[in-house]
Amino acid sequence: MSTNTTETVAPEAKVRARPHWGRILVWVGVLGLLAILALGLRRAQQGPITVGDTVPNFTLTTFDGKTINLTDLKGKVVVLNFWASWCKPCEQEAADLEAAWRLYQPDGKVVFLGADYVDTEPEALGYLKKFNITYPNGPDLGTRISQAFRIRGVPETYIIDDENVLRSVQIGPFGSLSQIQGMIDPLLGQ
Amino acid sequence: MKKTIPALLVFLALALMTAGAVLAQSGNPGEPTDDQVNTIAKQLYCPVCENIPLDVCGTQACAQWRDLIREKLGQGWSEAQIKQYFATQYGDRVLATPPARGLNWLVYIVPPMAILAGIYILYRAFQSWKRPSAEEDVKAAEPVPPPADDYVLRLEEELKKR
């Protein structure tokens, strides 16, 4: 009797023990997809770099081929301006930004950088020539820098202190040279 | 001979007109046409004007991009080279069709997989709907077994004895 019971139970146990590879594979796939979706959502929900945040490193390759890393500029105040040749409001502040650059350049404590957003090179170079802009400028290759800052449009300017911490943001064009100075000077007095 | 001279003149006039037309059509042979530019432009999206293909976008930024496409075509660049240039300059997001690399593969793999999984689930569902009804039909055809009651069994045995 006991032998019979063993004989009948054994095949069932074998069937139960067999793993359902198909189901496991489907579940792994579904969980993997959900994980990717969660990562994507988390990334999408990350807001822009706000005042007080440390700015992640970025690399700007200028139109003349020089490479500038933000981390290499530690110890200096960085004025990062996003612009484009097709942007009319950018033209309003172009002269003031250049004047500010010429004002701070001799001390070497402030660096101005221009990131050309979604632009074409001939027109961008024409714009720089038109406004006689001499501070380093380069295309925002792959829109990586603008995506890191999550800019909403151009012009936008980010003032970063000597510790690579974002200190102020200007959305839209600067109205005057004194407005630019008003954002930079407090950082130099620290 | 008299008949052949006017015919010859007409033929020459027609030949000259045709040659003129051909010359007018060819124009500047190196310059790409609008159609050639738009064929590539419709596969690109400018990040400034989201969801509007480059060929129908009216902003200055898009006009500059179209001019750039024209310039590159004039330099003999292929469609693939131009698209790659734009992707390098402005990121993959400017391409209408995401390139099949990295996580982008999911875009090409997940929808067909989901469709196949859906077909399989439907197939299994239809099978499960069909099976019980067939069993029920068989059960309905079978005679209902008599109740196993001791009194009834004894009664039947008594009846058999008589």
C-alpha cells in the first residue's frame, strides 16, 4: 500500500519541481521593462539645476577647436550664456555681455562662455562677428549642456561661483551692463 | 526638293526649341532641388519647434537647417551622412526615426513582442472558453445516474426477486 502511494506521488512531485522557464522569462522581461520605465520617469522628473546646486561638469568645444571643462575653471566665476543666431532677444544682450567680459577679463577671475543652442555654424559665426564677441563660444554639441541645465529657451544665463555652485540665473536677455555686474560682483567679494 | 526645305526648317526650329527647354531645365546642375532638401528635412525635427517636421517648420532656426541641408547636398554629402551630422550636432532626438542602438532597441523590439504576447494570450483565452462548453455538452448527453440510496437499492433487489 505504502509502495503504491510512493509510486503515485513521485510523478506529481517531478512535474511540480520542473521550473516554468517561459513564465520566468516573461516575468524577467516585464520587470526589466518596468525598471527601465522607472529610470526614465525618474530622469524626466529631475528638475533643472537650481540655485545652490553644484553644477555637473560639462565640456564646451569652441568654434576654434579649444576644449573647456567646467571643473578646470574651479576658482573662477563662470558666466554661461545660452544663445542662438536666430534668437532676436539674444541680440539685445550681446553688446552688454561683451562689454562685461572686457570689464572682467583683465583680472582673470571671471570667465564668460557662450553655448550656441541648436544653431548652424555659418550663421553663428556671422552673429559673433556682427556683435564683435570675443569670449569663448562654441556649439552645444548634441544639446548636452542645455539638456543638463534644462533650459526653456534662449537667451538664458547661468552664473556659477568659484566652487562650481550655481548662484543665479537670468531667464531672458539682460537689460543692461549694470544688471550683469550686479550678479557677478557679489561673488567676487567672497 | 521644294517640299523638303520647309520640312527641314520646321525640324530645325523644333530641335532648337527642345534644346532650349533642356538647357532651361538643367539650370545650375550642382544645386539641389527643394524636393531633395525636403526629403531629408521631413526626417528631422528641430528641438526648438517640437513635433513639427523640419520640412514644414516656419521658424528661422528651421530655415537655417534647411539651408544647411542644401549646402551639404551641394557638397555631395549623402542622406545618411547629413542625418548623422545633424544627430552629432544636435543629438539623436532630432531624428524622426530613433537609431537602432542602445536602449532605442526597445522601440523596435517591445511592440512586436507585445503583439505576439497578446496574440498568445488571446489564443489561450479562446481555448479556455471553448473547453468547458464541450465538456458540458458531453455531460448533458449522459444519463443522470440514480441516487445511491440504500432503501432504493433494496427495493430494486426485492423487485428483481419477484
